[in-house]
Amino acid sequence: IVTILQTQTQIPLNSAAIAAILANIKAESNFKSDVWNDARTSFGLFQYDKSGGRYQDLAAKTGSPEPDLKSQLKYFLDDITMGSFKKVGDMLRALPNTVEGAIEGTKEFTKRFEIPANKEQKAEERAQDAPGLFNRLTNTPSNTGPLRNPALTEQDASRNQSVLDDIAKRRVAESDNLKRGADRLAQDEEALVEFYKR
């Protein structure tokens, strides 16, 4: 699943975006591409509703009522790249490649792509898996596993550092702005005191 998500899309997805997708796949199907729900009304990785347009479109395009894993992921990637869920794809591609990005992406993906009942609650629940998945994707030393992709590690580390640098710069700028604001406030107070002394 990870390899296909990393390599089979026209616009690359970073580790935060992939973690967001995986957290939802885990909740929907536990990574099983051939699974139906108990009532046999939803199928596959993303548990597309059998009576809904996405399942019917997927089955029609693949010529199978139970498309294999690669077919499901290709359909999904096309859908978020140039299909009806392009805005979800745009959201995923804009995520900062950080744990926070993975958490936020998971919540948004739940609410905007999966759209389960009680979507706000489900989004919070699914987001709990995002940090662990992100750490495994980026090969964080404390949490390595089969999601490791050494080829991406250096690239992801560079992106993470870039994001951290940007955050640090913004915080310095915000601090400077606050100091300038406080100085102006103090000057205004002094002017008011002088005015009322007259």
C-alpha cells in the first residue's frame, strides 16, 4: 500500500499525507483490500458503499465487483488527483510533513473523504493512529517497522527541518511584533498621562 501511494501518483504525497490515508484505511478495513463489512454493503480498503457511486464506478472501471488492491489504490489516487475528490488531494498535498500535519490530515480526510456517521468523533479517534504511522514512515528511531522507506528518510528529514525553521522564523517575527506593540502601548500610556496632567 505504502509503495503504491508513494510512487503511483502524478503529484507526490509526503509522509504526513500517506499517514493520514493509512490511518483511515486502518479504521475502515484494517488494510485488507478484499474485505466486505458484516452486512456486505461496503467493500475494500476504503469500504466504499455498494449502493454508492464510488463503488459502482470502481467496479465498472475495473470490470470486477471485488477489485484487487492495486486497482483500488489506482482508482483512489486518480480520484484525489483529477476526480471528484481533487480538493481532498489538494489538502493532502498541502500538509506540512510533520506529526501535526499527519494528525490534521487524518481528521480532514475522515470528514471530507470517508464521511462516516459521527464524523467529528471518528476523526478524533482515527487521528490517534497518525503519529505512530508517520513515525514509521519517516523511520523515527523509536518506532521503526515495515512502513520504513530508507529512500525517503533523508528527503523527509530535510522537509521537516525546513518546516521547523519556518516555524522558528515566524515565532521570532511574532515576538518582535509583540515587543513593538508593547512599546507603542507604553508610549501611548505615557502620552495620555501627560495629556491629563495639563
